[in-house]
Amino acid sequence: MGLFYVLEFGGQHTDLICNRLEVLGHDAIYSESTTPLEEMKGANGIIISGGPKSVDDRDSFPYDPRIFGSGMPVLGICYGFQLIVNEKGGRVFHGNREYGMTKMKVTRRHPLLDGVPDESIVWMNHGDSGEIDEEQVIARSDKNIIGVQIGNNYGVQFHPELLHSEYGKQILDNFARRICNATPRKTKSKIIDATSYLENAVAEIRRDVGDKKALALLSGGVDSTVAYITALKAGVPVIGVHIETGTERKNEAKKVTQFLEELSGQEIFVYDISDKVINVVSKLSDSEDKRKAFQRIWEEARKEIPDWLGYDIDDLVQILGTIETDRRETGREAARRKGQDFHRVATIKTHHNVPYDDSTLKSIKTIEPLRHLTKELVREVAKEFGLPEYIIKRKPFPGPGQVVRIISGVYPYSDDLSLGIDKIVGRYELHGFATPIKTVGLKGDNRAYEHLALVTGEQNWDNIIWAQKYLAEELPICRTSYWHPSWSNDKIDPGDFKSVTRGLEFNRQNIALLQEATEIAENAFVEYKVETAQLPVIAFPGPRGIWIGIRDVHTQDFRSLRPLKKPEEMPWKLVDVIASRILNSPEVERYGDVAGIVLDASTKPAATTEWE
């Protein structure tokens, strides 16, 4: 069995490196970047994570440089690749950005790339690039050197820990076995030992609840449901409460309480904060301001609910379904079963269930039994628990709901941006336009907040998906949508987005409109038997009225994603049907006029799953 130290430099996926190694049959110790070489003696190898810094930043994270000459094999991933190049006399420079899917070409056969074909797809997320002597290069992309060996130091510019890197698991296995001579214990047949998880989580809940009662806050998603069931299995008294935000799916509170009561045999209470959410958020337009406002309202509700139930706040221990990804995107490491964060990770977006720095809720006793699990692992636990398929496969819906799916802000853009978009997508026989909409993205492990591009032209998916990649790499664009003229009832010139000067109001009317559009889209996917990991439906301002964005998602753990391939995984006809039904729906029309439908064509990175 191999032993590896994984050094945290603030990457969005450092915890996944540990997870992948453990599945491959090795032990992984998650450690701070400053871990001294002496502490790591006896390990088979060291892995350096990605991160949001540049190697020449004044505030770049410190480390022990002796690791690069110790004789112990070192694998640098993304930022780690750049750190190795910089330490070994190469040049790291700003530019040649690459995000999402990238073609890797093996330039020299090497044990690290054993079993990897001459050309494959890897997943990138970097704004800096590296150059080194050619004899040390083992792989390239169209733009960059992306694989090197320099003595006992090995670097890959891409992320082998991400599932969309086609041979990423093979590369990590090669490093462990072929480079580090580590013999794995029996490779796990399952990605998580649910029995062991349950034993540990139950013991934690019993210990921390003691003679009190547990208060489980339930959204109806798989995360909070698994946390709830775990608390029930612990045998402690559990009270389940669903917080009605007014921004969820249509009739969500009724559906959630019904299936959770059937599942648990216990009453589920509903606490309504919808008036407060709508009143506060209606005054805001910035995406992060909206998320933080929702977080504070939700935390106020957590303080109010015990008294509403007739308890003192100290009589209840709160159970949350917070998962590893929630913490990391909020700028908190998952800490790999340790009690501390290393403060290395950049905040991409605020998750309401991760307390902010000055939160008064830190004094409330809280248990997060899923805090070390990804969405993928939570679903595996749900299967082991024997939960119904409709819960296991239920599409995630963000806690803030339509707070982050109704776009309230508009931002002027230059004609140069629109011309730049059109020039790039013209290489792919498409036409492109800027819009005054900004959405959240992930570039180089940092948060991006950039304009949405709109492209139109022939429905050639390969052209569309490669066009969005190069838009993200060459312009301040992190998200691209595709529009076909048949997805509007009227003849529309996309250039008219320039005239849009007001965002959508966040009110009950627009919330209801988006709920109807969401239901139409979700039902159509079921009807056509198309599987998507999540289905965000977004309302945003455009020429002649409200526009609706559809975001289909291919992913397992939401750390990387791509849209479904058209037409292999999702027929174009399905989008035609959704567009026609939304545009001609009396239920939608009751609340407002929808002028057009677009399809989100973006990968993560450079875009996040949700628009805000």
C-alpha cells in the first residue's frame, strides 16, 4: 500500500486527488503547502495541487523547496506543474490560457503516460503556462507544453483527478505504481465504503447530540435527505424542518414534505421565509450580493426555528447536508477529516450552508455528516441505504433557488467585445454577439464574473463546443449560449441585446414564470428519456422580453462538467420541443412574455454549473 502526501496550494479539486488515490488503493495525507520534507519521509511520493496563484505572486503560498531535490517522486498538477517548471529553470508566463476540454498529444512515450493513447481529452483550468527544454517534454496541447519530466519531478498542466480527463485515473495510477513503485492494497470495488461511513457518522451524531434532540434542515435534495436518514439511523430523536424560501420548484414544499414523511414515518415541519427572501433580494442585482443576502436570511431562520418549535436553541443540535464541494467553492477546504482549514482556496460563490467569517451561528452546535463527501459519494451512500431511486437521481436545485436563476443585473459592453466574439466564432461558421448579462465562472481556480456570449448558426455541436472554449480562453467570456431563430416566436436580431438596459425584477410574478418554464423543461427531459445530472433553467433580460436559458449537465461530482453531446446524448428535437412549449404555454404567458430560448453550451471550467 502506497503513502502519498497531497500538498494544498488552494486548488478547487485538491480533495479529489486524495479521493482518487484512496480508490486506487493507497493512503493519502492531505497537508499544508508548508509541510517540511522531514515530515514526509517514508512516503512513496508527493503530489502538489493546483491553485489560484501565479508562481511570481508576492502572496504565493510558501513551501519547502527541498522536496524537488529529495529523490522522492513529485507530481505537480496545474499550479504544481508550473512550480516544478519554475524551480527547475524553465519559464512560467501569463497567457496561453486553457479551460475545459483540451486535446493532449503524447510527444514521447513515458511510464507516466503508459496506457494513454497518442491523443486524448484532458481537462484544463490555467491562466499561466510553462516552457522548458524540449527533451524534458512528454506531452503537448495545441497551445502549450502540458507534460514534463525533470529528474524525479513530473508535471501535468491538466487535472487527472477530474473525471472528464479521459485517462486521468490511469495517469494517477501510473504515478503511484510505475513511478513511485507503490503496491496498492486491493483496489476498492466501490468508491465509498458505506458501512464504514455509516458507523463513523452514527457515532459522531450520537456523541454530539447526546441527551438533546437533532434538528435536521431538509431541502428535499439527496444531500440533506441522506444526512436526515443517517441521523434517524443513529437512533437519536430527530425533528425534520423544510425551510420554504419561495424560490424553489413549483409546489416544492408540498412535494418534499410528502415524500420525506413517507420515507421517515415522521412529520416534517415547514418554516416559511419567502416574504423576507423576496423583499431583501428584490433590492439587489449583483450575484454574490444576492447569495450573501440569502445566506444571512437562511441563518436567521436557523436561529428562529428552535423557538418556533418550542425549544431553546441550546436544546437542539442542527444536522446539515453540507458536502465537500459546498465548502471548497465557498473558500473553505474540506480539511480531509481534520478540524482546520489552510485558507488557500479562493471563493467562487457563497454557499448558504457554509457559515461566513462573522456568522453568529458558529456558536450553534451543528453536525455536517457529509462534509467529506462529494455529490457522487453521497449518491453511493443513498444507494447503500436503499433510498428510493427518485431521491437518488433527483436533480440538485440550489439552496437559494431562483435567487441565482433570475438575472437582475445588466452590464454595458464595448463594441470591441462583440466584434471579438464574432471573429472567434467565425472560425467555426457561427455568428457571435455580446450580451449585457454577466455570469459566474471558474478560471485558473479563481472566480470570474464575465459577459455571456450568444452564438447562432448551424446546429453543429462540435463547432459550438469548441467555439465556447476559445471564447473563454481569448476573451473576458466565461459562458456561451447558443440560440436558433426557431427558438423565438418573432424575428429577432441578437445585436439588439445592446439595447437591454434593465435586469429582471425579482418578484413573485417572475418567480412563478420561471417555475412554469422549469417544470416544462424537466418534464420534457423525462418524456424523451434523456439523463442530465442537473437542469438549471434561467430567466434573463433580452430583446422584446424575458429570455430563458437551459443548462443540461453531464457530470458525476460537479467538479467538472460539460453539456450533453448533441445529438448523440440529447437530440436537438428536445430543445425544439422545450422552446415551443415555453413560448406557447398559457401558464407561462400568464406571468409574462418570453421572447427567446437559449441553450447553455459551456463547460466547467470556465463556467460554473449555475449562472450566478
